[in-house]
Amino acid sequence: MLESDDARENDYDKPHVSFLQLSCSSDEVTEEKEQKKCDEVRAKPTVSDEFFGVYCLLSRSCNRYFKNRCYIGYTVDPNRRIRQHNAGKEFGGAKKTDQRGPWDMVCIIHGFPNSVSALRFEWAWQNPEKSRRLRPLNLKRRTNETAFGFRLRIACHMLNSDPWRRLSLTFRWLLPELEIPFPLDVLPPSHITVQHGAVTKISTLIPQLEEEYIAVGTCSLCSKPINSISELLRCIANEICRSHFHMRCLSKQALSTDDEYRTLLFPIQGRCPVCGMTYLWGELIRDQRILLSINKFNSNSTLFNMVPRGKLVKMEVSN
């Protein structure tokens, strides 16, 4: 495939293709194929994965009265929200952040099951002295503790308090250069995921072929029919398993293991009774919400009340 440096005279009239040219052509073909594949994927219908987050802003104002102040807020789109805050009140920013920036969005806690849960977390983080859950802790800012350090400590107490300690949440450092250590006396629970970097919008591809779906079927625990997707949870810890359960059956099975079923509605985590893999309850709920969105999309087709058979395909969405 490589062209010889000492080409014969009778080969001069023949077209010679260098290794570099072949590589470039090959790369171009590969890029075209990948682009075509991406275009085909983008052409398929999708549902947006839900996002509910509560963030902390830090002021970088030159005015020393505002500098290093914190602001707690709720959002479904952190990348858009920080632009609004820095653009000002007229562009959707909050009154309390208007003309007090520029602002950095240092961290965000996300993975709440719905907007109500996230908004309650936001209010308690803003008002720990009024919150029924936090008021007994009598949280005060310590000597030499920064405003953000205090807000971080409050958040850690919240993540260790009911009802939030039972949620499958993610604590995300959006700006790693502003990351500080978690307070040693109140570290986030072990099931809380700590991540770094910007939030990326995620969508789920909706399968289009009938063979990509299966019936909701029966519960793998009680063997009774699952009447609707709103009652269904499926194992997602193991791609091969995908067992179906009634929500109440799986919850009771997981809680009875910890002897908590008399007082609690749902577990933090559990072990699939079929494949034995460990799951987080919040991840099963997020999967169920996506299944409900897909079913709503399929409401006028023969795929209504059917469930995707395999692993759902995710794709990033540009902001």
C-alpha cells in the first residue's frame, strides 16, 4: 500500500496514492460513516431524562460586600441557569443575584425523584434555622469558616438526615478548582455519588421495532400480573436479568432484609432476588420514569403498555 521512494520510470504515468492520502481518505470515509450513523440516531425519537438539581453559587464580585456570598437555587438546566444569573434579572436571573456577580456555580446536588423533592431540599438548604429537620442541629457558622464552607457543611448534614439520606443523589463539583474537602465530622453517606465536571443533558432513544419490546408480564416475586408500568420496577443492575417486579413487592423484599418494612416505604438499596446484583432504589425509579415517558410516546401505537426489552440507549444532547 505504501508508495516506493524509487518508483520505476514506466510507473510514472500511473496514479500513485501515498500512505498519507490513503489514511486521509480512510479517515474521511470513517468520519462520513460516523456522521451518518449519528444523524440516523438523532433522527430517531427520544425522551429527555429528567433532571432536578439544587446548586450553590459563589459570588466573584469586586464589591467586597458581595464577594464570596453564596446563593442556593433550584434548576432543571444548570448550564442555562448560570448564564441567566450572570446576565441579570431581566434575562431570567434571580433578584438576589442581580448586579452582585459574576457568579460561579460551584456544586449541584441532583438525582431527586421529582421537582417537589428538590424544591424542599432547596428551601431547607436556604433556611436551616427554619427547617423541621435541621433546626434541632442548631447549625452556626464556625470561626474561620467561609460562607461556602458553611453551606457545604449544611448540605452534608442534610444528606445524612431524613428524608434525603434515603435518596440516590449525586453531589457534583462543577468547578474542580473550587472544590474543598467535605467536613470530616459529617461526610456524605456512602451511597451518595460524588462526581466532577459540567452537567450534560441526556436523552433516551425510543425503540421503534416491535421485537424490541416485551409485555409487562408478571412479578418475579409474587407471580401475579403487573397491571401497569406505573406499578413496575425492573432490574437494571444486570443487563441480562431485567426481571420485572411490583414496586410494593420489591420494596417489601428489600426492607424485610433490613427489618425496616414496618416503618419505611422504600429502601435505599437492595439486592435483586433473581440475579443477586445490588441496586439503588432511586435508579430503579428513574428507569421507571423513563419507561412511563416512552409509553406515553407510544400511546397511539401497538407498542402501548409494552416495555423495552434490552438496555436503553442514552445519548448526550448539546446545550
